[in-house]
Amino acid sequence: MCKQTDSRKCIQSNGVLTSPAVTALESGAVSPSGEVQGKKGGGKLAASWASREWKKWRKEMGKSWRDARGVNVGIHEAPEERNVRAARERYAEAVKEGGRISRKAVSSGFEDERSRTFGEYGEFLASIGCEDIEAAEGVDVVAFVQGWWLPGHQKNFRTKVAGRSEKVASASAVKGVIGHIAKNYSMLGVKDEANPAKSEAAEVIEKDIEWVCGK
């Protein structure tokens, strides 16, 4: 028997403080909200267990549904190391062959020029300390075309301009360089909005090609 001291605490005959909720749980009493039911269980405790088990159970049910539909994919047994290596070698060969096939779909001249241009662009970025080619911005494309590509290919220019003795790059040649860079970024998985060669800065070069060629 205990004496009630306030609405939250009571004192047992031995002087130890306890609470009505603990007393109810130990005695198996049921609270008005139904949160305590039975001596060592109850709605609240059961709900807590159900909450912990929910994700695990839900995952199992999802797998059962996929199995029933015949669409469940997964490795049920760990493969041996030799089998994994063999599968990866096969995968690598398939990737190489797929790459060769994709290149055949485009003229060899275009592919060679695209690859060569992007190689020069990568060297340019490395020369200014940019090791990650995907970290480049539109202004880098502008600097490459104006300060590196044009001077480096001047001997190959064939376009004549009235009033000038030296030949200049054609508009199509400069647009081709930007197009090659843009294509390579696309092949790397860079979306158009993040593609430096499709930025506002690069578009300025293509629209104002006479300025780029020094006309």
C-alpha cells in the first residue's frame, strides 16, 4: 500500500517513489488510452515492436511480390571469386566491342578529329592546373579556342580575308572545334545545362565567329 503525494507520484510503504503508470504496468492494469495491457505488454509496447519490424517485414513482402511476378533480381548466393573475375572480364570485352560498334556508326574522320581535339583540350586544362576535365567551365572553352587552338593550328588555315595577308580559321572550323568538345562532354554523361561547350560563353563564340577569327 502506498500514500499518494501528488497526481504523478506515490510513496510505497517502504518509502520508495513510484508512479501510477509503473504500478499499472506491474499489476497488469489497463490505462484509459489502452497503452498498457497485460502485465508485461500492451498497445504501446506492441506498437514499438511493430515499428521496428515494419521495414524488415515490408522488404520481405516486396520481395515476395516480385518473386510472384517473376521480376525479382538479385544474387541469392555469393559467387566464387573466380566466377566474378570471369564475369568482369567478359563484361570488359563487351564494353570494348560496344565502343567499337558505336564508332563505326560515325565516319572515321569525324571520330579521329573529335578525339584529337578533346585530347588537346585536356592538355590545355592540365596546363592551367585543371586536372578534372568535368570541372571546366564555359570560359575555359573560350580561352582554349582563342588562346590555344587558333594559334596552334594557324598553319592549316585556308580562309582568306580581304585586307589581310595571313589566312584565318573558317567559321565552320571553329564551330567544329566547339562541337567536338561538346560531343565529348555528352559522351561523358554531362548534361547540356552543365556542358561547358554548350554554355552561354561558348555560344558567344559561335554567334560572333568573325571576332574569334580576328576579322
